[in-house]
Amino acid sequence: MADEVKILDFWPSMFGMRVRVALAEKGVGYECIEEDLSNKSPLLLQMNPIHKKIPVLIHNGKPICESAIIVEYIDEFWNDRAPLLPSDPYERAQARFWVDFIDKKLYGSVRKIYGGKGEEQEEGKKEMMEILKELEKVLGEKDYFGGECFGVLDVSLVGFSTWFGGLESVGNFSIETECPKLVSWAKRCSEKESVSKSLPDSNKISEFIVQFRKKIVG
Amino acid sequence: MADEVKILDFWPSMFGMRVRVALAEKGVGYECIEEDLSNKSPLLLQMNPIHKKIPVLIHNGKPICESAIIVEYIDEFWNDRAPLLPSDPYERAQARFWVDFIDKKLYGSVRKIYGGKGEEQEEGKKEMMEILKELEKVLGEKDYFGGECFGVLDVSLVGFSTWFGGLESVGNFSIETECPKLVSWAKRCSEKESVSKSLPDSNKISEFIVQFRKKIVG
């Protein structure tokens, strides 16, 4: 029996993008079910009763929640191709550390930029650049965070790069000036088929941010 | 060459306790280096420059940070004995989900009880009981969260149980009334050698909480 793979998703979500890219890397087909986050579906509430958040991967009827955990699940279930995590325990721990760093730090700064004004937005920009500079150090001269191969940290960060242009525009700052390697990395990733077919166009994200600010920030 | 294993630790930390219990489960000897968190050592700042937090596992000179990541590292490096994570990908994802739930939710509520007063403390008690009731449902009728065997979720939660008495005392509430199975589980765990030799006496934790409140909360 073929695997039935669904994602409860929201198209601009960088966390949803992780799941889409990971499945594309594995060559696994899936159905995306778009959620209205202002009116969550009974299916979402049933599949993720604890956090009530997207993305949720529903694999043969069983839910897996939290994007970093979903990506590891995908890597472990489809373990015969395109490994996302390194095999060495120490390297795995380092990759997990940086994915966790993104989860704990990066989204909060992004939120302040696209959803904030004045001082809060300035703080978000400062924080975001500090975080990206750390990540640029981790990338170093490598093609991908995974080295020669696109790996779990690439999967986990690449969705954020679709937001870069829109954030720069509303925040009036430049990521490339301070993090040129990271911006080259994002471009390199976007040329991969697994990425290009899984992520929305960055212009659509910019428009989403503009509309969000009109409605929410004022 | 024998492995050199050190933990940068702080004895009342439930996150440090995870690392101690995981190593004990694997039968790995280690040296604990106690940190003064009000005056962090140059070694801690060097080994965990990003978060500057304990615990840090230093294995043959190389640092691994963040307790949940350390526990997975320990399980993967010493993979020939006492498996902590289940082998099935779906069960692994579920175990990781609940460890992550503890990390995202439980400590925050504990902090409000031991470090707060009045309304904040009441809120902490309410939150903590909701969280523990969820965990009690996950435990169900099993001996351990891992089923018949003590596993990663047991390792990750057991340190919190040393705080239960002290929290009940300063918050004037009873965990056992609403979560009797969880309290039996904690007792069952405390009878395991890997746990009893790794965790401080709960009376010492209660005294630590009293002293902390005298100094900080007033």
C-alpha cells in the first residue's frame, strides 16, 4: 500500500516549508491542506490538540507535530535515500543544536520585524542580524550547512530566506551587506528542485507581509 | 583510550539531572563540575558561548549543549546498551514531542511557582497541573513512559519530580491529589539505581527553594 502523506499547512509558514522541502528531498509525494489560522479546522484541533499549530504531518492517518520533529521523522522513516541528518553522533548533535537555535531565537526576531513598529522593530532587526551572523559563521565557506550536501540545517533555515526580501523592505535594512555568504547560500538552495518547487515566490511573501501589516499593525 | 566525560552542571537543575541520569543508565562514569550561575566560569562561556547555560556535556574535550540534545547524543554514542529512544520512527517522534512539550511548557510553570508570588504563583500552579495531567494521560497504566523500560521521556521528566515536594510546600497545593499515577511513577523511578544515585534528595531541593525565595522573592 502506498503511503498516504498529508500536511496541514499555511503557505507562508517557514515551519511548513521545512516539511515540504524535507519530503521533496526524499521524493515523497504529499497533499497540502491549507489551514485558515483565524478559524482552525476540526482536523487540525484533532491532530494537534496540544499546540493547535501547523505544520502537522499526517502519515497514514497518524499525526506528527512540531516541524523539527517532523523533519527527523521524515529522515528516519524514509531512511534509504537523501539523508538529512549526519551519521556521526557529534555532528548530529551540532546540527540539532543549530536547528534548535533557529527555533528558539530566529522566529522571535522575524516576528518583531514583520509585526512590530518603531523600537520593537529596531530591536527585531538588531536581533535578527546577530542571529544570522552566527549562522553565517556556522556556514563558513561551505556550500551548504550540511557541507557538500543539503542537510537538516539547510532544510530548517531555507524557508526563512523566502522572507528576507519582505523583511528588508518593511524594516528598511539589508541582510546581504552583513551576511553575503548566507544570501549566496539562499540563492544556491533556491536553485535546487526540491527547494524551488516547495517554497512560495518571495514576492508573494513580501505581499503577504504588506497585507498583514495593513490589517494587524496599522 | 577511555572516554573523558564531564558535565558542567548545577546540582538543583532538572536539566542537569537529565544528563546525569542518562549517563548512569548507560553506565558511563563522569565528572561533575559545579557552576556558580551568578558568576559563570570561563570554561562554561567557552563551551556554550551561544546560550551560556548549564548543562554542557564535554566528551573528550568537545562540548554538547542543550539537555534534550545531550540525551540523544548519549543514546547515539553509547548505542550498544540501555536504549533510551524507541526504535520505531513514529514512537521516536512521539517521545520527542513530549520531551519538547516539557521543555516548552513545564519549566515556565515551575518558575512561576518557586520564583513568584500571589497571582503569578497561582497561575503557575494552574498551568503546572494542566501540564502534569496531560503527562499523566500519556503515562496511562504503564510503568514508565517508555513502557516496560525506562526511556527518554522518563529521563527527561524525572528530575522535575525532585522539585514536587518543595513546590507543593511553597505553593500550598497537592500534585498527588490530581496526578496519583505520576507520583507513583516518580516513586518507582526513584527506586532505580541510575536515578537514585544521580538525583539530589528532594529535601535538599525544598531547602534550596526556601533559600532562593528568601534571597530573591522576599
